[in-house]
Amino acid sequence: MEYKVIPFVATAKQQNISSSIIAQQLESVIKDQSQLGWKYLRLESVSTYIQPVEGCFGIGQQKPGYMTSYQVAVFTKETNEISSTINH
């Protein structure tokens, strides 16, 4: 089994934000990957800590650290390996 994880960043304008626009964007990613042989599994959120930026000569902090999260779409496909359970 192979897996592929790609970032998913939905975009919308303030004037026309709706869940259907976001859904269409995800659907487009799924269709694009399925044409390449990948099967959609799920959308995941990955959180990470961004390290602070130190000041000059390590004195103080110019920018504090913070947490952020990213959305990633997870896909899978079968490998082309020959099964070891072939009947003789």
C-alpha cells in the first residue's frame, strides 16, 4: 500500500464565502488525484510549533513562537507487488 499526503488550503473571498465553495475545491483535488490513480482517504489537520525569531546577538525575541495548523489530504493506492498468496 502506498500513501500520498498533499497540502490542502481552501481559499474564498469575503463576498462569497460558503461551505459549497470549499467543498468544490476539495472535490477538485480529489478528482485530480484520482485521475493519477490515487484513492482519497481523509482530510487531516497537522499542528506544529513555529520557533521564535531571536533578536540581535540572541538578546530578546523579535518574533515570539506560536502554534499553527495545516490541512492535508491523504490518498492511497495499491502497490504493484505480486502477492505471495498466489495459488499454484
